[in-house]
Amino acid sequence: MGFGDIIGGIYSGIVAGKANKEAEAAAEETKREMDRMKDIYSNLDTSNPFEGLQNQYAGLENKMEDLTINQKEAQMATQSFAASQANILDSLRGAAGGSGIAALAQTMAQQGQLAAQKSAAGIGQQEAANQAKTASQAASLQTAEAKGETDVANKIAQGEAASQQREMNKQKALLDMANTENIAAQAQVASTQAAKNEAWSSAIGGVGDILGSVIGIPSDRRLKKNIKLIGYSPSGLKIHIFEYIDKFFGDSIYQGVMSDEIPNNAIINNGGYDRVDYSKLDVEFKKL
């Protein structure tokens, strides 16, 4: 084992630790941004903008109900007729005598009745016209109010549909964010574990060379599983692939030896499990 290998192993361990910290920092920044977007979407107003809309045609006043009868024309005709009758009576009073005046007065009274009937007919015509206008205006108002109610109902229905769609979009966006956040969290866990594995592998592959010559690399058969023989070293030592039972020692497949199959001078034992000083063997310990 060269000094460069030792330095390379140390550097690999440092790089792995730095990559792990950078991955954690990036995940925190992603989470902060995701929380900010979730707050924005959670506070979006998806209410119906037309809720409570009033019918602008409701409660309109029928102006035709206040129409009045023009009685001035009838009054003027009555006054003019009365004055005319008085003048005629004055001019004929002396010439016609008492009996003639009586007959003339009767005739003029009949003419007065006709004039009054004519005035009443004119007033009746005005009243009929006013009633027709009032009814027409009432019908127009009813039509306008009904149309206004329909327009309001349509707008409220359209607004409700749009509100529901916006709410669905908001909930979908929040769900997508939650899924993305969950995926990001899983990726962070995987990244962190990978960084830890890399750091451990670096320690095993580089820094572990230092440990291998001082305290040894765990190589006791009792610490391993899925052990398979894959070949022999130039000196005839058996080379195996295996996994550690305890993931603390590594979460991968490794190549190495079994401590019970190598010379005793390469075995380090402090009363517990066997470790191996690979610098005394012609077998390379490595991660596959």
C-alpha cells in the first residue's frame, strides 16, 4: 500500500462527507421553496365572484302609474260654453219674452248636457290611454325583471362552476406539491444513505488501508453473509465475495478473505471478532 493510496482514501472520505452536506442543504432549500409555493396556492381565492349578485331590474318603479288626467281642456270648454250661453240669454232676453226665454233656456241646458258628455268622453279617453300605458310599462318591467333574474342566475351558475374548477386546480396543485415533496424526501434519504455508504466505502478503500494495517478490516466469517468463493490469489489464498450482516460495516457487496483461511500473522484479534491486515496478503479488499 502506497502513501498516495492512503491520502487518496482520506480525500475520498472528505469529498463524500462534503457531498452529503451539500445534498442536505439542497434538500432544505427545495423544501423551503415548496413550502412557499404551498402557502401561495393554499391562500388562492377560489370563491364565486358573482355570489350575491343583485338583479338590477328588480324593484323598478312603474312611472306610468302616476299619469294624471288633463282636465284643463274640459274646464275651458265648459267655461266658454257657459259664457256663450250667458251672452245669448242677455241679448235675447228682451226680444223673446218670458215664454221664449224659458224655451231657449231649456234648449241651452240640453246643449250644456251634450258639452258635459263630450268633456267626460275626453277625460275617459285620457284615462283609458293612461291605463294602457301603465299596463304596457308593467309588462315591460316584468319582462326586464325576469330577464335580469335569468342573467343573474346564469352568472351565479357560471361563477360557481368556475369556482369549483379553480378549487379543483388548487387542490391538484397542492397534491402534486405534496407528491413532489415526498419524492424529494425519499430522494434525500437515498442520497444521504448513498453519501454515508460512499464515505464508509472510502474509509474501507482508502482510509481503511490505514486501519487495515493498524486495527485490521473486519473479516470474521461470523460478521458476513452470502459468502461465495470466486477465485484464488497468486499465493493460493481463497478470494470470496460477501455482504456484512451489520450494515454498519457497509451496505454493499465486497471482495476479500475469510480470517479463518489466511496466515495467522495477518490476523488481528483483541479477544472479539477477527480483523485482517490486508497489507500482508496478496488479496485486495474492495467494494464491488
